[in-house]
Amino acid sequence: MFIRRLAGFLGATALGLSLARAGGIDAAPTPDVRPYVVPAATEPRLTAAQRLALVRRHIRYVFVLYQENRSFDSYFGTYPGADGIYSHPAAATPGFVQPILNTDGTMGSISPFRIGPAQFAADTDDVDHSHDILFRKMDTEAGRALMDHFALAEERKWSPHGNPSLMAKQFGELTMAYEDCDTVPILWRYADRFTLFDHIFQEIVGPSTPGNLSIIAAQTGVTQWMLHPAEAWWDANRDRGEPVASDRDPFWGSPLDKGADPIAVNPHDFSGPHPYPVQINQTYASLPLTLAGRSLPAVVREDRDPATDLADVRQDVAAIGRGGHMAVAWRWFEEGFDHEPTDPVDPTDATGQHASYITHHNGPQYFGYIANNPAMRAKLKGLGDFFTALKAGTLPAAGGVFYVKGGFDNIFGMKPADPAAAVARRFLGDDDHPGYSDAQISEAMLARAINAIATSRYWKHAAIIITWDDSEGDYDHVPPPALQYGPNGDRISDGPRVPLLLISPYARVHAVAHAVGNHASVVKFVDAVFGLTPLAKLPDELEGRKIGRLRFHQAGLGPEDALTPDVTNLLSAFDAARLDGRAAPLPPSYAEVPATLVDRLPQQTGYGCKAVGIVPVDVQRGIHTTPPADFNPRPKTEPTRG
């Protein structure tokens, strides 16, 4: 049985293009209109309880379109009305001026700068966002993050000693680059038409996996750490153990999983000279348990190894079963988990799994009570299955929670606009992760998903959340709150801000919400909409929290969907007038992006800020930034030639 699967420890110009170059278009697209504003005088005031009751009346389908690796400032740092790069004087903006080493060893400085179509900004290399490096980038002193070592820590990752190489310096510079509506106009269009949250932080200081766990569990294993101290990570064990702060693959599907029916895994993860290291089984509560409601005791009876998989949730299972609410459906749709429509008829590898699958992005797969239970595992699907279900109208009639993720490739056959051969080969992904995903292909995938929801029977009862799993290691100026510290005293929560948008027929329009939250806010929103017992209030998690108070003098060591202050439930994104019927819900057409703007990339069509009808803050103020003279957005993919 691998005692608690500990065998895992053995592994480790505004448009930027002339119209002629933009594909022969005679004129830029017509600027978007900005209708559907409810006059402030008519908007009713609702108590929190009234707002919640109305949201529950209207919302039955929650779609979480979950992207990868973007800081708030890197995408929306110049969005009007948001707490952005230029919202305060430079001297009052943490990290606005940062040190950077020149290749001759002299110390220079660097400040945020815009990149856009001229740099093919949709395709950038991947900077470091591991726990250690991200912690250094935040530069925490006396418990406060100064946010001023993004460039230097990145640079030193590539050149730890002596003078930095040119590539190392370029990677450091890349952390300070930001994009706007000339690079990701569809995202800015959504932000303008609906609600953008500007104070949502990544819950854990670290890379992708922690975000993909916390989006369903509101933690990454502090409960498991409390209940099983031997499973904690320490300095010599930083990339494994609890709480999860690394990108190790799940135990389930790895070579250590000796089950008769292994779950999906990318065939390249464990081949070649550097196979992925393996994480241990995750055993704390998550939304798939609470969503099961009173059916949970029957569901968990199908677990193949209940003594291991359910050891830390037995009290939780009993409590949820007694809770009495009907089960709420859920699915995790991820590119490549199963056979995709663009796959060949024959399997792409011996196990039949598509190589676009990113195993360590599938949060549910880390939990034995999901991956090792056929009834639970059946909730995990491919990306194509999501579009098929919407088209056929086969999502459960009672509603549910549906996570949607892209992967290494895209199922629509889209190619980057950059003509460089290396970019054309490498940047085919649609989950927005720098290094392999094209930002414009990625936002096109979101637009296809939202168009599919808008034209389906589900729109009138839908809430769509777009957010990102971590901040990539790119600069963000807002110091995160300090909520939790790990086994060796390092701060683990929160990390830098990520964008979050909420789209719904009942959403506020042209709104920026300043409520503070993190990834647990998504869990808290699901709790609120479906009336679930918060994970933080389940008995096994409360026991872990008690141990944390007594042993580590931390009151917040547990799930953050309750009992943790300043974690919004996102309900402020809803318009009171639309909720109570004084204003009509937003029609599907308001959310739809025309196919002409989805089928071809903005780099090709010239669709950008002018067409969207937004003037970024730096442009409004006459602030003109230029990239450093030696800047290269792809220092590894396209190295600078001397």
C-alpha cells in the first residue's frame, strides 16, 4: 500500500501593425459599444443575505475557466480604474524601480515597460515561479513583501555567480514587461463589459500545482501537514511533501501507482533522462467531497483503498453525508486528458493519452479519493468533451461546477502569428502558460468557451470565472497579505496577485471590484452558490487548524474558504438591479465575441485597444515606456545573436 503512498518521496503604434500587415484589412474593427449601464440612482441596496439569496435563485452553473501564469500587473497593470502600475507615484509603488545587474557587473535599475505587437508579446519565454525564487522575488523583510527583486532574483537564477550572461539579464528584464489590450484585447473586452477583480492573490507562493489544488481545496495540504508531521517538507525536502509548493506530478498515474487501471498521464513525464518527480497522495478535503452531499458515503464506498485515501476525511465524510443537501455535479475538463477531436484515430502513445495533457495541472488527480475511485474519476474529462456537452446540452439539468483548462496544444488548429520557425513550433498551447502557450490563442480558447456557454441553454443561469493559477514570477506591485507560514518558517500564503474576471447575465458591467481574496475565493463562491459547508468548517480540517494554533501558533493553518479574514466570496461582482429584476439580465450577445475576432489572432487583424474602446492608463497620462535596448521576450527560444 506504500504507507500513505510515501514512495512518492523517492522521485523529484497602438495597434502595433500597419493595416496592410494586419492581413489586408481595409479598416480597423468598429470600436465596441458599452451598453447596459444601470443608472446608480436606480440600483437597490441589498444586504449580504439578500444578495446571496438572489444569487442562489439565479445561478445554477458555475464555469471556472482556469488559465496559467500571469500576474495582475503583467496583464491589467494599465487597466483604467484598477490598482495598477501607475495608480500611485513611482516612489509610493513597491518595486517600481528595481536593481538589475548589467553584463559587465555594474548595477543598474529597471522599471516596468510595455511590450506589444512589435515584440510579438503574445509569445514570451517562461520565467521562474518556483517557491524559492518567487519568495526571493517578493523580497520579504520583517513579514512584509517589498516586491522589488523580481528582475534580480530571476537574473541570478540563470547566472548565480559572477557577471550575468546576456540571456540571464534578458530573463530578468522579462519579469518587468507588461502587456495591454493591444496584445490581449479579448480579455480586456471581458474586463470592460463585466467585472474585473484587482486584489485576488495566488493562495500559495509557488508554481502551477499549488494553484490547481487550492482552486478546489482552498489549501494545498496544511491540514495534512498538521495531521502527519512526518509528511511536511523541510529545507532539504523543499519540492515534496506538505503543504504542496512544487510541481511534482501526482502519485496517481505515475510509475509508483501500481493499480490495475492507471489514470491519464502525459507520456513524456516519465520518459527520458529527467522524469518528473512524484508527489505523495493528497488526503485533505476538497470540493468534490462537499459537492457530493448526502450521497458521499455511498460514493466513497467505491474507493479502491479507503484505508489510505479516506484516512484524513472520515469525519468529514460523515458530516457531509449528514448535511442533507442533494449532490451537485462537477467536472474537470482538461486538454488531452482523453481522446481529443484533433487526435488521430489511433492513440498517440502506448497508453492512449494525448501528449498535450499537462498532468501536474489536474488538481483532482492528486487526491486518491478521486483518482482511485471510479465514480469520482469519471468526472475528469478532456477539453473537447466540454464543447461537446455544451453543444449537445448534456450538462446536468440541475446545474453544477465545471472547471475548464487548456494544455500544451490547442484543439482548434491555431498557429502563432509570429512567423519565426521556433515560435511556430513551440507556442501552440492554449492555457496561457508562457514558454509554450500563445496568449492570443489562449484568449481565443476562452472566447470559444464563453461563446459556447452564451449560446447554450445554460447562459441564463451561469456565472463564469476566468482566473489564473499563479503569477508566473512576473512583477506585481501589491504586497500580498501574510496568511500562512510553512514548516521551515517560510511564508507560503499569499503570493502575488492574479487577474480574476466574473461574467454573468447578472454581473456588474464596466466594474472593477477591489475586494481582497485569493484562489480560495473561487471555492468560497461555490460554497455560497450551492449552500455547501465550507471546507474550513469540516471536522478533520478543524482538528488540523487546532493543532496549528497549539503547535505553530498560527490561527490560519487550514482551508481559507472560511475562518480566514479578507477572502472575498466574489458576490460583489453581481448587479443588485439585475438580481432583483429592476434591470434586465445581460443577453448572450453581450458576452459573445464575433467569430471574426476569434478565428484570427489580434496580431493578424489589428484588433486592439482602439477597437475595444479602452485607453490604457499609461497612454492616458502620456507615459511612454520602451523596452531595454538589449531586451528579448524569448531569450531561450530565440537567443540573441552577438
